[in-house]
Amino acid sequence: MTAGTAASTDCDVLFIGGGIAGLACASLLDRLTQRRLSIGIVETRVPAPLPADAEAGLRVFAIAPGARAVLEAAGAWGRLPPSRAGAYERMRIFGPESTPYGSGSIGFDAASQGLAELGHIVEHDWLRLALWECRPSLLFNDAALAFEPRPEAMHVQLADGSVVRTRLLVGSDGPDSRVRGQLGIRCTTRDYRQSAIVAHVRSERPHERTAWQHFRRSGPVALLPMADGRSSIVWSCFTAEAEELMALPDTDFNARLTEATGQVLGELELTTRRLAFPLAARHAHRYTGARFALIGDAAHQIHPLAGQGINQGLLDAAVLADTLAAHLGAGSLADPGDALVLRRHERQRKGANLMTMAAMEGLHGMFTSKAAAVAAMATRGMGIVDRLPLLKRWLADQAAGTRASSRRWHHHEPAAPGAKPTGAP
């Protein structure tokens, strides 16, 4: 159903933004709640169907096992074509002045973790399309202009002049969130003065389902193994170097990239254009309040050096859906916009997100420090951790996201497309 020019519409939960986190949360909430909810999404960028042979998009995600469980519970994972989700079984990380297998490196292996894989490299466009196909049916194909909190509902004014009254507003509208801004939620922001360059490359040697990351003094460069045999690169560096690299002819860029990755896969060759985007970190001081909640990049944004941003957003989606489903199961009068209930979601996710952000800040600060001794100490530290099995296992568990699993969604059996959970009306 698409809202037209009606003066007003009522719904129980309204998501502003149909990105990965918002769509996942909407689908989970629809599947987990035992009573029928009216769930709406405000989104102007409706994804179009993709041809099976479409060129791989430049925006890819490293989906950890915990985040995959969320996507399975949302009904989206099974909709992804296998050729668009490449599993990786190993990860190798090395620091400045180290070699890939030297004393300043660390490696992770799925088998040692008791896992089939450490994660999957998934294209954004295919993942969003899979989630879009699972979404609840109330779509407002319009822009949200203003938000007015009232005791009984949040009033949302759309660009066509209509108003949506919702008992809960979920801001899932990205790092430049209009919801966060208009509701006056302050956030802490850090400009890294860096850019990330992304592209896809073919390599002289096969990637063998291994993800590589080299922490350089100017920023990390990663090689992410794709299902089609190529690797996706994410090369973070200070702005001046990024501008220089973007201006290079392809052959010169290939040579610089091969050198920056320590030749772990031999010679590298671009197969796509290059894109660069600025890097920043943000964290909202509040995730929730009366009749609103923020999830995903609207609540927090981190450096992409460990690929944890998408996984944090999906865990936000799962915890919010789980919290609301448990509350709404208490009875027909339960209010999804109850500020005290929403605080349960904030307490669970804010601490976890801050811990991840602090870890990323620490790694970035140490390896890009102007003091060579600090970067050298960080490099030696990786080698030490590689020889401490218990600590290494704990770090791998944190990255996998499995310990953050909520019982309800992590063990939820994926329903057939369009189906409600067992026992739902």
C-alpha cells in the first residue's frame, strides 16, 4: 500500500529511511510480534530489480555471522543469489614495517572458531533489494519534512502535505539523519581528515577466501574476497594522499596498490572505476526518547577499518525488534512508543556500540600516530595477541557478533517469504 494525498494516516511504527538497518528492523518486527502491527516506511529511493548478470556494485559489506543470523531471521538471507555473497574463511592482518606472516601480524581461521566461515562479502544493492522484498507493505514513497512529538503520537509531515501519526518513530535515515537533527539530539562528531577509496580488482594469485588488511601509517588498506574471484578494496588514507591516488592513471594506481598490500596476492589490476568518500565518526548522545528511537548510522558511525558499521546497525535492528516484540506481547494495550521500554534497547546497544567505537579509535590512533614508536608498539602487540589463543578467540567472538545474539532472533527459524511467525494472527 502506498500513501497518496490523504490528509492523514495512522500507524503503530514508522521507519524514516529504507536502508539496511531500517528494513531489517521492520521485517523482524513484523515477524516477531504476535499481534498485527501497522508498520510503515518513508523512503524515496525505491530499489529497482537487478538483472542476474549485473556488474558488482562498488559498495560491499563484510557480514559477520551474528549479522547473518539477523538477516536470516528477517527472511532476507535466503533471497540473496549465492553469486552475490562470497564467504571468507580466513583473515590476515599485519602492521607497518611487518610482513603478512611476520611477527607483527595476526591471523584468524574459521575452523579454529568452530565456524564454517568468518563472514561473507555481500553487495549493498543486492542485500537492500532482498530486505526490500521482505518489508511490511505500508510504503510512503515521499520525503519526511518535519516531526512533531505529541503525547499520544509522533506527527510526521510528508512533502506532499499529508501527515502520518505514528506511536513510534524510528530514525533509520543514515549519518546525516533528519530525524536526529530535527528532534534536537546532539551528537559527537570526528572528522578523520581521511578518505576511503573503493574499487574491485583482479589479482595475480587467487584470494582463497582470505580477507587481508595492512595497517599503514597513513591508514589501512583491505582486500575483501568476492564470490566471483575478484577482491574489493577499501583503501583509507589521509585526504592529500587519496586525492593523489584518485588522479593516477590505472596502471600507476595498480602499482601503488600492489605495493600497499604487501603483494599478498601478487600484482593487482583494477576492473572497475574508483570512488572515494570522506571518513568521519559520529555518535548520538541519546538513541531513544518519547516516541522515537535511532538505529544504524543515524545513531552511530565508525571508521570502516574493521568493517563493523553494518554489523552494528543490524544488531541495533535486532535488539530494537526483540525489545518491542517482548513488550507488545504483554497485551493489546502495550504502547510501542513507551520511553521506558525504548530505554532497554538503548542500554543494551549504546554500551556495545561505544566499546566497538573505542576499539576502532584506538587502533586508528595507534597505527596512524606521528610517533613511530607508537605504531611499532601496536604492530608488536598484534604479534603477541596472535600467540595468546584465549584472547584471540575472544576477539574473534566479538568480531563475529555471535555473543550479542538475542535468544529470540538468533534462534528464530527463517519463515517462508511473506509468512508470519508460528502462532501469529
